[in-house]
Amino acid sequence: MATGKKPGTHHVVPNADRGWDIRRGGGGRSSGHFDTKQEAVQRAREISRNAETELKIHNRDGRIAQSDSHGNDPRNIKG
């Protein structure tokens, strides 16, 4: 599922067996596995803040439900 994702991102994605994984964009391995989405999102936010990446939170169907910017905001808005 991580194939084709940008390296400046982290993703919370459903695991095919059960639970939720955190994956770095473009990476093949999971950075962490959690039983609940809430636990995965909490840890992914910490990782994303430290790495200053975009965080993409997916639903069970794989669609992006939420996106957070932690220092790597692609939009150029002044003010």
C-alpha cells in the first residue's frame, strides 16, 4: 500500500490481517503496528512532528480521511 507515496509523508493505513500500521511514504515496511486506529494516529503524529512530514490518515477502505501538516506544508500561504 505504501508504493507510490511521497517520501515526505507518513501514513496510517489499515493492516490486511488486523489493526493499523504507520508507514513512511515510499517505504515498504511498517514503522509501527497498533491494534486501534487511535493508538496508531497518536504515535504517527509524534513521528510526523519529529520528521516534519505530512501525515495522511486513511480509512479502512484505504481512502485518505484526514491530512495533517507538521512542518512540510506544500501550500505557500502568507500571514
